[in-house]
Amino acid sequence: ATFSVVNQLAPVDVFASGAATHSASAGAAAFSGPVSPAVASRARPQSARKTPSPRQAASVCGAAFLEICATLDRLRVGQVERLRLERVLNDEKCAGLVVEVPVSVVRDTLRAASCGREGKFVAYLPVCRALEAATAAARAARAAA
């Protein structure tokens, strides 16, 4: 069997002065201008990246934690390097998140929220929610005792 490659695209003049000019043989897809009509008629889609905001926290310490992590999140993807996140947890503004929680719970929470091939990054919104829930559970257990 022999294979052949057939060019089904209309030729484009790449040396035109800044404008894309397709040949008339392209039919309905023919256009002339820097942007195609299909692209020009669409509104620009919103970014899929949403950085967690401090308003999503249930406590003041959680809000401070999210605010600090948002400033460290350079790519705005909701993830921070694990070492930086551990430094944030040791900050006095965020002490209320981890004071009443056992170390094993914090370690397991960081491990569960790890991202990336090597687990070098941590998604900080799930960490905040888990630590706030663990803190609330610890306070409820202490109040019940």
C-alpha cells in the first residue's frame, strides 16, 4: 500500500504585510484580515484559573493563611511550594490553624493535598479547609471533655 499526503488547506501568503490573506479557493472559510470572523465574534473566555480568596475561609486565621498563600502563588493556580507553605503555617498569624491540631494530622493533610510529579507543591485551599475542620473538631472535643 502506498500513502500520499494531500494538502487540503488553502494556501496562505505568509509574506503579506501583517494581514492573513487566504485564496478564494477556500470557499466559505476564506477571509482577509488579522483575525478570523469566527474568532472576532467570540468573547474572550474567562480564565479557568481561580485563586482561592480569603473570603473562603471559615476563621480569621484561615483567612490570613489564604491571603499569605495567595501572595506566594506566582502562577495563580492555588498551589504553593511545600516548604513555603510550612513556613506560613509557622507564622504567628496562622498559629490558630495548627495549635490544637496534632502534628500527624497536619502532616497527613499536607501529604493528601500534594501536587506535581514529586509532590513539591501543595494546594492550599484544601489544606486550609482541613485544618479549620480539625481545629473545630479539637475544640468541640475539648469542650465536651
